[in-house]
Amino acid sequence: MPYSLVIFDLDGTLADSFPWFRVHVNAVAARFGFRQVKDEDIDGLRHASTREILDFLQVPRWKLPFIARHVRRLKTAHAASIPLFAGVDIMLDTLAANGTTLALVSSDSEANARQKLGLRAGLFADFDCSASVFGKERKFRRVLKRLRVDPARAIAIGDETRDIEAARAAGIAFGAVTWGYAAEQALRDQRPEMLFTRVEEIVERLVVHAGRDP
């Protein structure tokens, strides 16, 4: 059965925000008193779970909402420096043209997401944004309810292991992308239903392989 609803993540999935994050993370660390990230730490962090990353950085859980709010404001100020990945525009156009319903669940704000997507924000039937670090399961369920989609007909697409955990808890399939924050092996270890190594592969597998003419 082909998926009728695709719920995208934004950062690391549609938007190439990792270089921006790398530039700004230590200023955020200094402001909120958590561990600085060194170049030699990056590979290990990309192979770690979200909980392991928070433990390594020594981030108290109670500070997470304040850090997230600050990072959203920073992204608003630097929106022009965070582009969409190459090919995302064509991929979204093709999915929508073939009758796939699109939604977005993100830790970023809806305003930032819409600004980043530009005219293609109009392709999305639903936005549920400003998710907490471990709050995407609830947002997935709300999107399904609002759009009246059976969980079996939905797939979430993202780049972090916590996204896989949230999708699984919400009863929906997950497609992991390898061009974002988490390392490919870390994603493979979580056994997502699909794994995409190229942006174009999303259309190839969700539209072409489903028997629809792109």
C-alpha cells in the first residue's frame, strides 16, 4: 500500500542546517553553560543517540526549552545562511503533483519553516512545529488526526534517531535520510522502514515504486 501522507522533518532533512549549527553551537554552549564541541567530537556525536549527545554535552534537561527558544531566534536572524538541500524543491513538487499529502513536524518554529520553504510552504497541508527534543510523537499523532490519515498510510522522513523513535511510538513508518545530522550507520542500527541516500531517491521509492507516474 503506497503512503498517502509524508511527514517531513526540516533541519538536516529539507534544510542544510548542520554547517550553521557547527558555527554557532559553541556560542550557545557558552551562553547556557554546557560543554563546548570540538572538531574531533563531531564524528562520535553523529553516531550517538540524542540522550547520549545530551549526556556528553552535559546539558541539564530543564534547560532544553530555553536553549531551543534561543536557537529558534538565532535561526530567524540567520535564515538566509541556511539553504534547502539541492533537489528538495523538485522532490516536493513531484510528491505533491502525484497526490501525496505533505506535512511538516519540526523543532524549529513554523515561521522559520515557512520562510525557509518559501513558495513551497503552500504544498504542505499541515505544520506542527516548535517540537521539544522528545516531543515529536505527540505532534505526529496530532497531524494524523487533523488530516484523518490511517497511521499505516503515513511515513515520517527525518535524519535523527530520536525521529525514528517518535515515529515508531506513533505507529507510523520511518524513512531515514543520510545527508543530515546522524551518521548513516547510527540510522541503519535503528532499522527504519526506508533509508534514503539521495534526495531524488524519495520520489523514486515513494512515487515510482508505488506504481504512480512521476
